[in-house]
Amino acid sequence: MADEAREKEKSGKKRLKLGEYLLLSGIINQKTLDHVLELQKTQKKKIGQILIDLGIVDDIVIAKALAQQLKIPYMRLTNMPISKEAIELVPAALVEENVLVPIQIKNKKLTIAMANPLNVYAIDDLRFVIKMPIEIVVAPESDVLEIIEKQYRRKRSSMLDMGFSAETDESIEIIRPAKESEENIQDLLNIAELPPVIRFVNTIIADAIKLNASDIHIEPQHDSVVIRYRVDGVMREIMKTDKHVHPPLVSRIKIISNLDISIRMKPQDGKTQVKVGAKRYDLRVSSLPTSYGEKITIRILNPATALLTLEELGFLQDSLKNFTEAIQKPQGIILVTGPTGSGKTSTLYASINKLNSPEVNIITVEDPVEYDITGVNQVQINPKAGISFAAGLRSILRQDPDIVLVGEIRDNETAGIAFQAALTGHLVFSTLHTNDAPSAVTRLLDLGVDAFLIPDALVAVLGQRLVRKICNKCKEPFNPDPKTIERIHSYLPKDSQAHFWHGKGCESCQFSGYSGRIAIFEILMITSSVKEVIASGISSIVLKKTAEREGFRPMVVDGIQKALMGITTIEEVLRVATLEVEDELGKEHPEPSSSHSTKEYSMDMGVIPSGPPISETKTILVVDDNAVARKIVRQILEAEHYKIITVENGLEALKAVSQQKPDLIVTDLMMPEMDGMSLIKKLKSQLSTRLIPIIMLTAKDEVDSEVRVIEAGADDYLTKPISRKRFVARVNRLI
């Protein structure tokens, strides 16, 4: 039969296919071949893969059969040294598409290993690209794929894997939605479950959770994909990687959140759960088509937020007393105001937790239900099913509730029903989007609520914002500039000197000086005097002045008091409450100097800018405790038109990397504070810095030292004194 196969080949009438070779070799029979060909029509896989899946043969048997029939050498690639020159000669796209790998160049001839040497088109393409003779050997497909993974995919670390360890993969568990058991979903799931894709997505999610991020943004651009986190309310660019990462990345996320990966031109919303250690986190996933592909946003919901108490939210003692008294009223409506992302939902949940007991019936209608609260009946609005806020509220009032939570008052109908419920024996909680607490009354009138209903039903309005807390690990006394002190002078203690604090920046807070957030509040209690003002229809400004005489304290005052206590910085308070400060001082102030503008503030606080750098000049960070060495390296690299940043040790390097995001790092090995080895391990352990190439430049010319450094994650190892030409070549290769 083998002779028959060769005769057919020689005759030129027909080029045999893999199945026919295996048939003629006696490895499979005609019945098996027919069965496999039938399966191929529906599975759209190669015949060899189908035979392997069925357990009839393995890739080693196939490779040996092809080698024997075609008279081509058979070779195992396990532990075989691969020529670096050969790897660099053949493009990665050609290698991956045709499952072949270059082995060596000898006597001006390139040896390649192929899993399927019958692919003559691949051989012709390769011959055309490299312009040299080719010698073919046959190797098992698993061997070839292993070499491709090591030599190409890992080398192009910006793709997906980036050296993620199996340990990272095991640290997060996807809790699958029930619908994924359907056959068509399972087929799509298989596509996105390649190990590098899984590790990449898992690492993004685990890293975001580790940094206490509230949101993950995956944003396709013209020729790249940007991944950003929202940490403590501020967007932070984590990494930028190659555009071809985008399709598998999006597919994986859409599959685990039960979205349709075939729909790319319409927005979709989904959800999933992940388990990190012993904690479960809910993920809300949203896809949005943009000019360069689908943008994915993942909201991370920590269940611990639903268990927060009022004391943990940041109420000062008098504010806590007033709000606690308000929510313990038997009936009425309590509103929480503020922009999106100001912590309104957390405050509502903390209030519900305070009141939750077996003696009361609590029902909520939310969009969406963000956290599960034991003992509370929670309703998800669904406009398609006719469950809007108004319809849901109307329905739950027939369920004999004592306490009702309406996620948001958006329209006249919802507002009317909520106020009628508050007047008929129910305690109602809800939110409004207004700038401050007094403006809530004006907003209710705009929504069509009768003026005479508001003072009778409204119990209290809570206005709030979130400010970042000072990092406790790098907290130190701080003197604001004189202009800032002048702006807040009327709020400072009269009988003692004011003391302020800030975070100088450390590794723990990613050199931002902040860690976590806390709310600043203002509580408008609806007293008899305030009721009279509301009933008369006077403006919110008059209402605010009246409330102040009754003890109302604007949130800026609450914020300044927390700044004096060392909880936050005065800059944070003025960032979220600047207008209130200007109003309270009752006079015009010049615009803040450029050193206090929002853009400059972000840079000063160590927040990584979200946009691309203004200049395309590549930046290199040089880390060395020797001033002469730093100067020599700077001169060499500046002559090549690179922008150079120099620091003296590893700790300074971490701060510089966080703030500047260099394109390459050149570091010494032996340094005080933090040595080069520790620096490399730190950088490679963080997703935001893992892709930055690192060159170890040291006087320590030892093989063992070089091996340890490379194993730690360095991309190159050079010894001093520097050969200028060699050094520049290595830098240019990595950058």
C-alpha cells in the first residue's frame, strides 16, 4: 500500500491527503476514514485532530506514519536546542498559521519541523519569505506547538500569556451561569478556553480586585488595546498591549458573562461571579461597539459593601445621630443625593441593614440589584417585562411592606407613588441626582411633586461625595499653600493652629498617597422652619440659609473637619466641593493656579494619565546608585534620542515607574534600599509593569547571577564596562 501511495504521488494525478496516507499505512481502515470524513463536515476540524479526539491515534503515530510514507526524517523536539538565528528568520504569523517551527540553519539551509508536511503551500510561502533552501523533518504536533509557545508566543509577551504562572490561574475561579450548559454556548466556550487566554483574563480580574478597583475598562484603539482600572474613583492606566489580543480577550469575557460573542454591533449586558480565595465577587459586564471594536467595562461588586454599617461610612458623631434619628421614623421619605459614583447605594444598604429585623417587611426595587441582603425582598426592574420603577413600586405596595427602597426617583410617576406611600404609613428610601441636599426640593418640584406634599412626607435629605483617604503607611504632616489656607480660613479653628496631612507616596498605595475612600456628608433635616420655606416655594438658596440656622452644615465643612482629623487631604475636599467653598466664603476668588488644576493635580498625586504621551520619544529609566555609571548610560542613550530618567535605588525606581511609565528600564544589581533582583520581581509581579522590558547592567560577570536574574524576569543581562555598540543594539531590540 505504501508503494501504491508513492506511485500515485509520482504520477502527479493526485496529491494524497493525510487520511489516505494513514489508510494506506494500515493505521486506520476505510470505515474509520469514512466516519471521520463525515464528522469533519460538522466539526470543521482537521482529520488528524478528529482521530486524536476519538482516541484512535495520537500525534506521535501520525508523525511517524507521515515520516515513513514520505521518506522524511522523524524527530522529537523535546529538550532540543533551537537556533535563535532560525527563530528570528521566520515570521511568527507564518509559524503559527501553518504549525511549523524553524530548528537550525546549517550550510545555508533552514531546517524546519512540521506536523503536516503535506502542506506544500506553507512550504512554498516559507521558501518565498526566507529566500533560502529548506529541509523538512516531521515532528508530533504537540512538540511543534510547545516550541511555538516557548519561542514565539512567550517572546511576544504582549499577546496574552505574559509569563502568568499557573498559580495565578488557580487564584480565581469563574462561577459559570447555568445557560452555558447549552451546546452552542459550549462550542463558543471551547474557543476562548485556551490556557493563555484564561490566564490573561483571570490575571486582569484578580489584579483589579487586589488593587480594590471598582471598574475594569478594556478599550480598543487604532493599533493597541488599553486596560484601565478605576481605583478610589480615579482612572488609572494599567497596561497597553497589541491589538490582536482584543478578539480572544473580549470573547473570553463575553462567554464567562453569558453574552453572545457573535453579536458585535449591539451593546450587551451580562454578569458572572468569580471566587478569589474565600471571597466571591459579582461582576457586571457591559459591551459597547466603538470605532475600533467592542469596549468592555466590568463593574466589580464586593459583597462586603452590602454589610457596611452607618458607622463605617464615615459619619461624624453629630451627623450620625441626626441621620439615625431620621431613618428610625415610622413613616416618611428619606432621600440620598449626589452624582453617579458618590456612594449613594452603599448608604441606602447601610440604612437597610440598620433597620433589618424579623419584625419588619422590607422590599426594594432596584436597577440592578447590586448586592443580596439576607431578610430583604429585592426586586429587579425589567422594562421588557413591564417592571419599571413606578410599576414595581406600585406592585410592592400591595405586599404589605413596612420599609420600601426605590433605587432612584427618575420621573413624575415614581415620585408621586413614593410620596403617596410615605404619607400612608411607609418609610421610603430613594436617591436623586442633585448637586446638594437643598437642591433636592427644587428637583422634586421639577418632577411634578405637589409643593404641599413635600414638607409633610420628606423627613431628611442626605447629600454626599466620596473623597480618597490618606494612606496610613506613608501619612505625614503637610502644610497647604497660603492660597488654599486663605480660601478655607473661615472654617478653621479660631483658638488653635490647624494641622493638615498628606501621603508622601509608597509602594503600598502605588505612590498615589491615597488608599481607600470615605464619604463627606451634609444632612438637611426637615424641621418646622424648613417646612415653612418649602411650602412657600422659596428658592433652594433661601432654604439653605434657613437650614443653616437650624444646624445644617454643608458637606465642605464635613470634609474640612475630616482633613483636620488626618482622614483625607484638603485638596481632595476642594476637588469635590470647590463650588460650595466659593459660595460659603461669599466672595469671588481667582482661579486656582496651574499647580492646582485638575490635570496637574492628577500628576502630582501619582495618578497615571489615561491618554497617550504627548511625545513619541521613548523613555528609559536608569537605576544605579553609582553617579558615574548613571551619567555614562544617560550620555549614551541621549545620543540615541531617548528621554532619560535616573534614580539611585529600587524604591525610587518603583515610584518613577508608577508615575512615568517608562518604555524600558536599565538597572544595576547591587543597590541600597532595594536591589535590582528585588526590583525586577516587584515589577514582574504587577500587571501594570509586567510588560516593561528590563536590562540588568552590572559589574557582576557570573553565570549563576545571570541565570538568577533572567529567571526573575529580566529581558537581558549585560556586564560593565559597557560596550556602547552592544548596549545600544540591545536597547533598540527591546524598545
